[in-house]
Amino acid sequence: MKNYKDLNISKKEFHLICDSQNGNIYDFGYFMWKDKVISSIYECIEYYTIDKKWGVNKKKFISKLILLSDEEFLKIMIELDSFWNVTEEVYSFFRFISPNVKLLEFTKQQ
């Protein structure tokens, strides 16, 4: 695991994301991928109160996620895939674009 400060989130926040995204795989080629992921995290916070489990302020946390750049958010998603052992092969199987591939697209544009 990388330094959480490099991801612009705390350890507790990262674990909340991991908890909320167990079993979820997104297509990062979809134009609103970030909104979809944040919505899923918010839903888990609202329905399962995982913010309390991890000691995270839900309003500040969701605001923080919204304010992250796409590149910063993709780095978190790459670490999430590493945490859950999701490989490029999984994305290929579903014909989805992975966060790794999406991040490469951003770096090529700059």
C-alpha cells in the first residue's frame, strides 16, 4: 500500500472506500465514472453507516472525494483494485476500461 498522504486520503477513509466497494467493478470508459463511484460510496454510508464504523465524517469525506482531481481519484481506484486483487484480466473479461488504462489516457493528454 502506498502512503495514504500520496492518495490525499487517510487510512480510515481508504478502508471505508474498500469496505463500500467490495465486489464492485466499474468501467472507467464511462463518461461519469467518478460520479458513479462516489454515489456508490455515499449509498453505503447512508444505508450501512460505514462512516461510523471507520470514524469518518461523511459530509467532509464526500466533499473531499468530489474535489479530488480525476487523476487523484484514479490513483485511489488503482489502490482499491490492488487491495481487492482485481487484475487487468478482470476488466478485459468484461470489456471495461480499468483505472490504470484511464490514468494512462490522462497522462498522455498532458
